[in-house]
Amino acid sequence: MAARSREYAMAIEQLVPAPAPNDLMPLQDIADLLGQTGHPASVSTIRRWIAADGLPTVRRRSAGGWRKDYASVSDVLLAHRDWVCAKGFDEP
């Protein structure tokens, strides 16, 4: 009987996907990071990528009441890669 419960537990573990890493950052911080790559992108450009690719964003209020939009750094990096390749920039 113990062997059966072990088999069921393993089958269930494979059905549950691993949670995505929480890599949300404010758009301005992402723009600052991309500025260090040699292929900078402004916040408005990042917003265009988010809209074009349908990337999820989260809006949070800071302690001072300011709104900040957060996006996944890994999603924006993929959009940045596509943008750099489309522009025809050489690989570093």
C-alpha cells in the first residue's frame, strides 16, 4: 500500500508546474539596467514592447502615493533581445 501512495505522489508532483520566479522591477530600473548593455531603451520604449507583446504588468503605489508600473525583467530582456536583433546590431 505504501508503494502505491508513493506512485500517486510522484504523478501529482509532475502535474504541478514550478512557480515562476518573482523578477518584477519598476520600469525605470529596467531602463537603467538596459542602459548598461550598450543598447539603451527608454521607459516609453519598454512600454511599447509590453503593449506589443502583451506582457503582464503590475501597478503598485509607493509610500509617497506615487504609482509605479512593474514588469518581469526576464520578459523585458527577451523583448530587448528581439529589438536589438531587429535593428541589426552586431553581437558584442
